[in-house]
Amino acid sequence: LALRFGWRDVLGLDSAFDYDPVWQHCVEIGVSPTFHSGTRRFGLRTSPSNFVYNHIGHFAAAGEAVCKALFLGGVTKRFPSLKFGFLEGGAGWACQLLVDLVEHWEKRGREGLEATRPTNLDVDELLDLVRKHGDDDLISAVEAGADRMAASDGRTGGIDDLDDFHRCAIDTKADLDELFLDRFWFGCEADDRMNGVAFSRDHNPYGRPLRAMLGSDIGHFDVEHMNEVLPEAHELVEAGLMTDADFRDFVFTNPARFWAEANPNFFAGTAVESAVAELLD
């Protein structure tokens, strides 16, 4: 099946390999693992004639796949000191993913699943109501499926734990905050207006920003002049989509913490060594 449908290993969930030794070694040597992969040339991004069609969203799709797998696979729970970074793709997709995870946990977490337990259905009462109010076709359909509905409690496809969040050991909604916002960091390009959403306390479910970091993209086709990257990023402040404090976090605090909290010597010998040391002090 994997060969037939083009299986992609997302590193944190349903893998044939155990990556926990890799994450543990990252902790031991002071490395914050980062991911830079795309989804062009597979899925629906296979246009033979249009680069833009294939390019838009492909970094975000790859980042979401790995981020979602690391979270649901319980990696951020098992390695609480480890930070994971996603290069390019922005943070708009991450804001959406966090909201989706919260909403899905409310409906598909252990407590939420109790509302959809098959044995909650009173099949006899359903039959009585359908026979009283339904037409002949509806009555026939429900009567034909009555035995199957009555026996549906054990039909789980062989899955022992139906709580898709069980590897995260989530007890309260606040646990998602810690396991996501404090573990995942997102590289953003200067001209992406969605960077402002990462700092929107009103839109993010926990009232605090995601860990967005500026990625200069110097050397890529979309950066014609390297001295225009920072001014372009600062346009979000001028547009009211970031505060001055947000911008400092975006271009300095977040990237400094991402690298230096894992390895305090990461910026040793650079122009920002003293500023990073002061930040971490």
C-alpha cells in the first residue's frame, strides 16, 4: 500500500522507524531540529506548465504534515526541552493548525468521544420513531441496518485507543498550549502579511503569539536586494499588524531563543553574542 499510494514518512506518526533516539540525541548535543521540505511534484502540485500553481503553499503543506505528526505522535510530550523549527512556509498555516487541534480535541479527545459512542444509540427507540414518522423507504433502510447499529460498539478497525490525542497525555485544554506554542517555531519570509496573524492575541486561542521568526530568503529569486528584507518585514509594523515589541521578537528574540536555549554558545563570536547573552540571563 505504501508503494502504491506514495507513502510519505512524516517522522512523528505511523512511521516504520523509531525516531526517538534522534530527538534524544538532538537534546544531548544542543541542536534544535529544523525542517525544510516541500510538496511540489506530488499531490495536486503537479502542473507541467505553471510554477506558481505548484509553488504556492507547498512549504506550508510540508510543514503542517510534520508539525501535526510530531504533536499527535506525542514527540513534544516526550521531549519537553526540544524545540522544532519549520523553515519557510510562514505561520498562517500554523495558526490554523493550532485552532484545528484545539477544536478537534474538544470533539475527538477522550471525553469528547463519549458523545459519539455507538452504544449511546437506543436502536429500539430509533425504530419506533422511524416507523411512526418515516416513509416506507426510510423505514426499510433503518430496519435493514438495525442489527448492525446494535452491534457497532466493537467495530473500531482494531484500534485499541480511539483517542487520537492519547500520545500527548492531554488532561485539559491548557495542555495543548504548552505542547504546541512552547515547542514549535516558524520561519517566515519578510513579505508575508500573514506574519501578523502569528502575533494576533485576539485570533490565537490562548491569547499569546506563535513563535514566528524572520527568514531572510537572501539568495532566492524573491529577494532582489538583500538590503530591502528588513524594511519590508517592518512594513507590518507600519500597517499596524505588529507592534514594535512583536517586531523585536520576530527578528531577534524568537530566533535567538530558538538556537541559544538549546546551545548557549550558538552565537559565540558573532555580532549579537552579547545581546543574546543578555536576553538569556
